[in-house]
Amino acid sequence: MKSKNNNLLYIFLDTFSSDLLFWIVISNLFLTNVKGLSTFDIMLTSLVGGVAAIVLYPLINLIIRKLKNHASLILGCCLLLAAIVLYTVCSSIWGFFAASICYVVSLVFTSVKTTMLKANLNAQNRGNDFVKIQSWGKLGYSIITCVIAVVTGFMFNFYPYLPMFFSIGGAIIAIVLSIFYTEPPMPKDMQVQSKKFDLSIFKNKTIWLLFVTSFFAYGIITFTHSNSNLLMQNVLESYGVETASIALIISCSVLVSRFFRIAGVYFFPFVYRKTNKKPNVMRALGFLILVAGAFYAIGANVHMNFWGNVLLLSAGLCVLISIRDTLQTFFDRISLFYTLQSQHPTVISLLNVIEKAGRYVLTGLSVALLTLINLQQIFLVMTIVFVIATILVVWLSKYLKED
């Protein structure tokens, strides 16, 4: 019964610990209009956080193996709270660097909840329900962010710090939920193995290809998603739109995209069970990655009219966000089903860092390119990465076995 209750608790935990609620809608507007940061500054702070997580990964992995999953999950949620507090109170670039580091590192620690979910399901002899339960968690996150998108623009226009206070509240809820979310004890022989960094995971060519595909595919998805609002803001400012109107337009765009995110999370388990063809699912995801890249490249660089650009960029966001959670669930499933239980904490945290590495390598490239071209033109250059990601996803599908 306890494990079954944990499954329900996981859904709520994933809802509040997957990201900083409210902040994700108005982050760029808050940093530019309230804190006075430039586009370059925002991308630089994001880059610093990502590089720190990559450099610190050996230490993070050691801490996870020493503290075990439950304590690591609590620590990650505490760092999430620290990040949003720093974003709220800081005024110097160094403070934003610290906030970004806390934010990115926190998501590496909280990624262990995926391993905990798999352990709980195995204890119930429900290992095949992994995709279903994890998708329900992402569905909860998608629904609450959909509601948030409706009100955040108005909240920001009423008082810019109001969404930040609600984000702090969401992080506190995540901490409380993490305290109560547990997993069954690991057998002693596996506990000994899990204390060591197991290099044998790199002998599996499917895992190797998964890491490379995740670097490019999930990297370009998260990079584009994290900069979508900033790109929309830049395009709207080029038309002379006022800040208050930009906030509402971005909120509406995010709201519509959340419905697509909900649809993607809701229908993926259904389609997955009906087709039972992992290669076909992977190829479909690869095609949608390419479609999203085309929408962004055209919407950012072809100057048509106000609503034409807004609709194209919103369409790109809708396609991208509808597959983001699905792709992550798929990658998590592959990593857990192709490795031993004692390797799960390492492979999940490593996959999380590799996904972030892809995003922040692209961020670093963008920071360098901003000295030569603008953000809109950068998304034209990123078309190359969208193509590479699509090829890798299709290639990976050939190495997957049928259920």
C-alpha cells in the first residue's frame, strides 16, 4: 500500500519539482525589465549554470551515491528553492550566476526521483507501468503550468515580483513532498555496487548512442524552449510592441503551448501501448523535431507581419513542447531498461547532465555568436543542429528492440 501511495505522491512531486513554476513564464521579462539584464547577460548566466553542473558532475554523482536517492532528492528541492530566492533578491550579475548554478544543479539531484519511481514499481511488480506513471507526473506539471500561464502575465503587469513569490511557494511544496517520497531498500549486494561508478554502462552501444542522441536532440529542444520567450520578446520589440502587451502575448503563447504539452503527455502512453513499436515512435519524434526547427527558423527571420511571426513562433513552440516530455520519458525508459538496477542512479544523473550539456554547449555557441549576429539569426544557424538531431533520433531507433 505504501508503494502505491508513493506512486500518487510521485505525480505531485514531479509536478512541483520539474521546474520553477511561474518563473518559467516570465523569467526573461523579469530579468530584462526588472533586473536590467541584456540578452547577452541572460544567456551568459544560463551558460555559467550549465558549465558548473557539467564540471561538478563527478562531485554531484559522488554525493548522490553517498547520500542515496531520498536525501539527494531533498537536497535538489532545497537548491531549487535557493535558486528562485536568489533570482528574486539579487541585483548583481554574480548573484544571478549563483542562482543559475543552484537551478541547474538542483535538477541533476532531483532527477533521482526517476530511479526511485522505477524501484517502487519493481517492488509492486509493475515495472511495465513506468511510462504510464511518469507520464502522469508530467501531465500534472503540464496542467498546473497551463493554469499558471493564464494568470502570470496579469500578475507580472500588476506587480512584477508577485510571480516570484508564488514560485518560492511552489519550491517549498516540492521540499515537503520530497521528504515523504521514499523507495524500497536496495538489496545489500546492489548497495555495494551502487557506491562505485560503474564504467561498464559505456560498453553498451545502445547507451552510447542514447547519450549522443540526447546531447543533440534534447539539447536543441531545451535550448530552443528556454529561449523561446526571449526570441518572441525580441521579435515583438522589433515591431515596437510595449512591454505590457508583450507579457500578455507571451502568456497566451505559453498557454496554447501548454495544451499541446498536455496532449502530448496524455496521448503518448496510449499510442505507446497500442503500437508497441519503439522504433516507429522514435522516428515520429525525429520528424517533429525537424518541423519545429523549420517553424523557428522561418518565424524568427522572415519578416512578414506582426501576427505571421507570432503564429509561426507559437507553432514551433507548440510542436516542440508536445514532444519534450515524451522524448525525456522515452530516453529515461531506455536508460533504465538497458542497465542494471545498481547502475540506475549513475545512468539517470549522467543522462540528465548530458542533456544539459547539449543545451549549454549551444548556449555557449550562441553567446559567442551574439557578438556577430542577433538572436533571430542564431535560430537560423540552429537549423543545422535540428537536422543533426533528427538524423540521430532515426539512427537510434534502428538499435532498439521491440517489447
